[in-house]
Amino acid sequence: MATTVGRKEHPISMRLPEADIAMIDRAAGLRGRSRTDFMRDAAVRAAEDG
């Protein structure tokens, strides 16, 4: 029987101007993603490009 590894998630809170949120929401919507998924992917890509 396969063992499932527990995934720990940690919340991150940010304060952003309304215009930034609107731009992020538009971009996420165009890609069919949630705001959280869009921002997580963008942050991870930026960190990898470092």
C-alpha cells in the first residue's frame, strides 16, 4: 500500500494596491487559474530565476 506524504502549507499575507490586485486577477482569469495558483506559480518562477 502506498504511503501518502503529508503536505504542509503555510499562508502568506500581502498588502497590495487595488490596481495590482485587479491586474493579477485579470491575468489569472485569462489563464483559467485562481489568484492563489497564479501568484504561487509566478513567485516560484521568479525565485528559480533568482
